[in-house]
Amino acid sequence: MADGNTGPSSGEPKALEGLSTGQSGRKSLWQGSSQYRHWRFSKETLHQQRTQINESAVGAIKNAFETDEPGSSMGIEFLNAEDEYALVKLYVGKISQLCGHFRFDEEVEATAMTYLKRFYLKNTVMDWHPKNVMLTALFLAAKTTNHPISLEHYTAHIPKTSPNDVLELEFLLAQSLSFEFAVWHAHRAMWGLWLDFQTLPDSRPEAIKDIYNAAIDHVRMSRLSDAEFIYAPSQIALAAFYLASEELAEQWAKAKGLSPSDLDVIKEAASMISQESEQGGGINVEFVREVDRRLRLCKNPEKIPGTKAYIKRQEAAEAAAAEKRAKKALEADSQDMDVDVFGSKPINDASMHGASSAEED
């Protein structure tokens, strides 16, 4: 996983760091988070990460096809990194619809989107279809944000979905997230900025409230982009305010002493968000449908029940599990043999001496 310090926003302005901690001269809570340490990239390293995952997956899946039936990988058009990204992005957008149905709040929605995007920085859609991962990501996000829902109620409201469909991917998802469930979101940083804006000279609370409402829409749009992997939550929040009111954002930046280079980073983030808005989320539905059709032909046969590759993988997994169980049983038997249940083993001199010394004391 790439280190966050490679990104253009690695040095977050102290005025923005203060939104998270209110402290200066010491590491902020944000800088101590797993998100800061493990889930930040530059645009270049993010592209490289996705490309490496895709290329590695294509190589492995080609081998699986050949194992299943020699020559069967010939002529198959495998997905590239851009294809995968487009498909994942479609299902990131569908999370909002599901959250509306279940009446989940903003925190659950934003967290589920983050989980889905993070999952595909370590996995490929050719192994795990994003529709299935999306359902598990939302269920897990509801739990980790303290808005749990019963599995039966959840799956009962989703057509053609059983509890097992959600549960079978839950551990894999958690593992892919490195069990790092806490997410710092831009919509929370916005609240602190909004309060701060009201302290500016000649500020009008009514006008600032309207600007806030416009800015929150930009934050929601940012979730369809890679902004959260490149910029800090408070940078995204300020970028959203910049799009809603350039004048107000620059007034605040000046009051807080942000440098021109700091403001340039905010403008870069704003540009990324505005591109999503201009493209309506940047999702070409027809293109994604074509990607999904191709996916049916290049899905990893090891994940398709009934194929030779699937059966071989299952047999290997069962053999490994049996070997592990046998090893544990052998170790348990060995430990049982070492236990002197009836005290038949002679006590060594050192033990006797220790006991005598204890009695004398």
C-alpha cells in the first residue's frame, strides 16, 4: 500500500488540521488515523495500484482458464483497470439508492462507499462482482457506524439476496480493509468550517446556510471520485465550499493564513469534484453495461461453481484444511502425553531444593 506522503496534499495546512483537533504544534488526530497512514495516495500511485491489481488478476485468471481447459483463454477480452474502475463506480453510486430505501444516514452511506472503493484497491471485479460486495459493504458500514440492521430484515428487502450472500463476503471485505473500519469523512469537516465561516467579518448566517447546503451536494458528488484517497477530509470540505462560494472560501483562507500553494491544492480538489458534477457522476451507463457483459466471459473460473478450476481449488482448500486439523490434533496428543496426570514422574532435585527453600522461608 502506498504511503500517503507521496500525494500532493500530504502536508495539510495547519489551519485545516486545526479543524480536526483544535491543537497546534502536535500531531493531529487525523494524522494519527489509519486512513492517513494507509489509505492516501498520489494520483500516480493510485493509478499504479489499480493497474498492478488488474494485471496480476488477468495473469492469474488466464492460468485458471488454461487449468480448466487448455487453450480456453485464447480470444477472451479481459477487463483493464479503467473498465474495472467504471464498473465499481456505478455500484458506488447505487449505494445512495439503497441507503434511501433503508433510511440510513449520511455516515452509513459515506462509509459504505469508502469500503467498496477500498476493497477494489486490493481485489478485482473479475473475482468478486461489485454488486455483491456493495451489499456486504453497506451491511458492514451500518454495523461499524452504530446503525446495525438485522441480516434477515436487510436481505428480505433486496431481491434475489439471501443472508449467506452477504455473510460469505463479510470476512473477505473486512480483511481487505485491513480491519480498519473508521473513516474520516468530509461531511463532518464541513460542520466545523460552517461554524468558522460565521465568525468572519460581515458574515450573514442565512447566506452561509445556503452556501452550506450547496457545498454538501458537492461533498456527496466527491464520493464518486478519488478525492478521499488524495486529499484530506477538511481539504475536500473547503473545496466544496469553494465551489459553492469562491469568495467566502478565499476570505476564510486569507483569514486563516493559508498560503497560495495551500489554496492551489484546494482548487485542484475542487476541480476534481466539479468534473464529477459536470459529467453527472462521470458514469457512462452504456459503457458499463458493455463492461458487465464482457465480465461474464472473463470471470475467474475458480469462483464459478462447477468448473474444473473451481473444483480443483476447493479440493486444494479442503486438503489444506484437513492437513491443518491433523496437525492440530497431533500437537494436542503430544501435549496430552506430556501431562503427568498421576504424578508418576520423579521430581527433580532442583524442584525439591526450591520447595525446601520455600518451606524454610
